[in-house]
Amino acid sequence: MAALMDTRILLRKIKDLRCLTPRRNRVKAKWAGSQPKYPATNLALQNFDATYSLQLGEQWPSVRVSMLCEQKYGALVNNFATTEGVIADLQSQGCRDFVCQPVGVGALERLQAPGFPLHDNPSTLESVGVSQHVAPPRLRTNIKCFVFPGGDISRFKPSRPDLYGMLGYYLMDAASVLPALALDVQEGHSVLDVCAAPGGKTLALLQTQAIRFLCVNDISVSRTYRLQRVLNSYVPKELLTEERMRITSFDGRKWGEIERDTFDRVLVDVPCTTDRHSAMEDENNIFKRARTKERQRLPQLQTELLLAGIEAVRPGGQVLYSTCSLSQLQNEYVVERAMHLAREEHGISLQVVDLRPITRLFKDTFHFAPDPHLGQLVLPHLTANFGPIYMCKLQRLN
């Protein structure tokens, strides 16, 4: 009996691997010092459940599940590299270019035909002082972005450099290409990207090969260095000269004071709660308790950035505002507030450009929110797990 008891005790100790670790090397985990009592991801989900369940209604459970699943990516083809082999390889994997191969060959022409309604919700636009005479945007077909078919969760292989050291494609959320498409850059335009890092949308803009001068800015010096590394890997040196491009680390809120009435197009892709990241990753999560005040100040920061972009664009030019959040407080309400301040404090009148032609053109690739209050919103969906991406386009009147 004594031998049997000794055997049971020995077996119990073997199951506990700590007995194999020398006592001097054993460390007792301390909850207070190792993990927060309320992880930031849990706080983010609690916030999302409370707000987005009201905002999205029956769609929220589906969107919630999608945000907690692996995100789908797109391969933005680099036109400055040798692309023939790259495109053939992507096509051999079953990918398609969602920009050049949308719902149908004549889809864009049909959506831009005379008589097509120009605004989503006329009553909403009239309430913020918007008239209804802005043409829908055209598309720059030089932009190529390949995606796997709906429901296919395959991953892209890392891009390889060509003989000149240029990488063939850049991996990013394919929905992030939509703001670059919607900005409608035309030949000879000067463009400002107020919050450019890490550089995906900047690269997409450069793929149009139509920009005369591009100014890219980010207030964070470390993020600006990251942006420069991205550009050096994808863009030839002759296009990174001071005559063609300027990279700065200014406070974007002050841009109206730096260069007013200057640019043909302005992209204002503002810092936000980055909902998918906040729901999945504790690192650099804005829902950490220590960052509560920073998160609460986001709508004010976003409004100031958009207002600066409005001041920087020339009369007749266009501004595109975008976030990667579902929050109406960071999306529609920021746009309405910035339009009001621009009119009341700076005497600048704006029109909202209709983006429905783009949403209908790419409805087979992305899942868009139905009947948005203002602008357009890409919702994550299990069969098209891109986004969230919100975008709203404004035109400054002469």
C-alpha cells in the first residue's frame, strides 16, 4: 500500500512540470504585474457592443464575428516594378483585380449615365447646407488590386523584389484602396496626404501615375520613417525628389496655416479607434485605461484635421475623409461638424460628392452598409472580411 501511494504521488508530480524546474529558477506569476485585470480588447468589445448594437442593429452580431476573425487582404500591384510576372502569378492563384474586373464591363458607364441620382439622402444633405450638383467620381484604372474570391481565406505570399529592387505588390486591406479610387486624381493634380503613415493609401495614389506633386505628412516622426522605408521599397528614386514629392512631420491640424488654398486633392485619413485592431490586439490599443482621455479627444482631433484639409484644398478641389472605424461619432458627425465650422468660421462652402456609383460597382467585392447617414461604410463580413472603412468626399466651392 505504501508503494502504491508513493507511485501516485510521483505520477502527480510528473504531471506538474514545475517539479522538473530547479527551485531557484521558479517564478510565481503575479496577476497584477503580468496582465491587466481588464484587457483592452475586452474593454473595446464592451464599448462596441454598447454602441454598435444600437447603430447597426441586427447586422452587429455578424460584423462582430467578422472583426474577430482573420482579416482579408488585397495585393496592390506596384506599377513601378516589373508587373507582368507578378500579375500572372496572382491570377494563377485564383485572384482577380477587383478594380478592373468589377460587376460588369459596362457597369461604370451605366452608373455614371445622365439622370443617375447624385446623393444618398437629399434631406440629410440639405440639413448640413449641401446642394445637389456634384458629379460622381471617375476611376483611375491604373490602380490594380488583386483579391481572393469571396469566402476564400488564402494568404498572399510575401512580395519579392524585381531586378531593380522594387517590390511587386503591397499587402493591405483591399477596402483601403477605395479612398484612393474615390479621390479621383486626374493628370497634373497636386495632392496632400495629411496623415500618410504607414503608406498604403499613399502608394495607391502614386499608382495612378497622374500626380504632378505629392505632399505626404504624418505628425509622428517614427511613423514618417516607416513611411519613407515603404516608399523606398516601391517607388523609384527619381519620383522621390523634392520636385515631385515632399515628406514632412508637421501637425496636420495646422496645415491651413502652412499652405492654404493650394492642393487639387486632399486625403484626410485620420487617427481613429481602429476597431478591428482594438478588438483583436492589446498592444498599442487605444482602449487601454491609460489612454481613455486620448480616445475621448479623437472626434475633436479628427474634426480639426478635416478642417485643416478643407482649408488646404483650393476652391473647386476635393477632400476625402476616411477612418477605419464604425463609429458615427468619428465618421458622419465629424464631417457634419467640420462642414459647419468651415462655413461659419472660415466662409468656406462645401458639397458632398455621391459615392454610390463606387459602392454599386464593387458590391460583389465588399459589403457596404445600407442607406448610410452620410458617406459610405464598408462593413466586415465573413464572405468579404475587409474593413471597416468609412469614407466621405467633399468638394470645395469656388
